[in-house]
Amino acid sequence: MSTQAFNGAYLLPLFAEIEQARAHGAYRPLPTPAPASSLATEDAPLGPYAASHLIRTSYTAGLAHADALRRLTSAGEVDPTSPWTLLRGALENFATGLWLLEGAGRAERRRRALSLWDEDMRNRHQHDATPATSRPAAA
């Protein structure tokens, strides 16, 4: 790994936000929706496939990607591609949460949540159906 100088000063505000999102060595999760909230009302008919669960996990995954970049930068171990791949992962996760929230109405937001759950299950099924000998070796 290269220990070349990385001028990521423009990322300092992001890194400060990430540090505030940590408590006791872990990310503080977004709270569950208040029972009387609009999001809880939308989640009710979805049962275990709640949009709020996807939103919360997307937020945490985005934080994890951005925090990985913060830690690499702090350690002085940034290679030429890590900032961009880690920021892309963060942005994709944050964008997923926003996409779920910004649907035109309840029906659209529920449809988006269910389509994301469906995609996740399809990906898991493909993984489970692939023989372990065909998968790349774990590092």
C-alpha cells in the first residue's frame, strides 16, 4: 500500500460528521420510526420488509465506507483509487436511503422498498446457489 501524501482537506467536514456519528467504537444507528410517524405508517403493511430497515442499513453502510476512507487517510495509507471507490460506496448507500424516502407517495415508496428487498433476495439466492468451489476465495 502506498503511503503517498493525500491532500484530502476537502474531506475534513465529512470526516468530522462521521466522527460525530460514532459512539463507543460503533456507529450510532438512525432511530426506528416513531410509532405515529408517516414512515411507521408506511412500514406497517410491509411487515419484516420495512422501508425504514433498508433506510437505516443504507445509512450505516454509507457511514462505514466514508469512515474507512477517514481511517486510511488518518493512517497515511491512501492509494490512488481508494478515495474514489470508498466515496462511491458511501454515495450509493446514502442515495439508496434517499431514493426510498423520496417516492411520490406511499404506494411508490412501498413499491421501491419491496423492489429493493426483492433484489437483495435474488442476490442472496444466486450466492447460495453457487457452489462454494466456484466462488472466489476469501481473503
